[in-house]
Amino acid sequence: MKKYLAEMFGTMVLVLLGCGSAVFLGGAVGAGAILAIAFAFGLSVVAMVYTIGGISGCHINPAITLGVWLSGRMTVRDAVMYMIFQVIGAILGSFILYLLVQGYPATGTQTGANGWEPGVTTATAFIAEMVFTAIFVLVVLGSTSERSPVGFAGLAIGLSLVLIHIVCIPITGTSVNPARSIGPALFQGGQALSQLWLFILAPLLGGALAAWTWKLLDADPE
């Protein structure tokens, strides 16, 4: 149970700090805002890896959990429970943001929900989320393998998430994490809910693609 609670806490922190950066930047746009949000997500992951990594492995992302399970590193029961508690954590993080916004004059996004605008096609959004999730999960699988340097996985994972956000924020706001999208969408409703299917399906397909690619590249025999 400690593993599941750790995943819940870690995902809550990721959503609260990552999505919170978008909310409290007040809808600012431009390179500076993109960098700030990207680092908020990336540094949240770094912090959580070194906080709960020794307890649960710090997936805090159903796409990562799927990739780890398909790589043979965890049981199906743990994988399902991880995903459930990750979604619960994301909802808790979004709920805290919701409470904070009630007493704050937020002028941009109220929840940090993902979405794509009319100028971006659904196909573009889907490909971006699938490919960038695959890259992200592949970094996770590789940096946590037995052959990788010990103690550096958190930095590799967090910084790769920063890079992915820098490129993907203008396209979809960057999800690469179904739980991160579910929580904010539930509180925003409307378009965020109608587009939520993409931010669940595309990252999960990306996670599966990463697991297949890692096996092809000689994954750990564990």
C-alpha cells in the first residue's frame, strides 16, 4: 500500500506544481512562460524521483507504468493499482488548484488542462503526444536499467520532460501523462473533457511503443 500512496502523492505534487505554474502565470505566452512551465514539470519529477523513487520507483504516470509492465518489471496487479492511485493523485492536485484559484484572480487557464486549438489538427496532436510520450518513457526505461549509472535517473528523466514540454506546449499544452490530463479536465469540463480521449490513448500507445523499442534495443533481462 505504501507504493500506491507514494504514487498518489507524487502525481498530486506533479499536477499541483506543474499545472499550477500554468495557472498562476496568468495566461502568459512566449518563450519565457514556456520555459517556466517546462521547468516546473521537469523539476517536479526530479524532486519526486529522489523523494519516492526508493518506495515506488516514482512512475507518477500511467504511460510509464504501462511501459514498465510491458517490459516485465512489475506485475499486472501493481500496474493497475499504480494507475488508479496516479489518477486519484492527479484529481487531488487539481482539487487543490481549484481551491486556490477561487481566491486568486487567474486570467488564463483555471486548471492547466490540455487541449489543442482549431489551428492544430487532431492528427498532429495525437502524433505529438504519442511520439513524445514514447521518447519520455524510453528515457525512463533506459535510465533505470541495471546498466545505467546509479543515481542519475532522476536528472535524466526530469530534464527530458523539460525538453519535451518546450517543444510540445505550443501543440497540446503537453500531457505525455494520462493522469496529468484527467485531473485538470474533470475540473475544467467543456472542451478539455471532449478532447480528453486523445490525452489518454496517445500517451498509452506511446508507452507501449517505448517498451517495444526498449526490448528491441536489448532491454534488461529482469
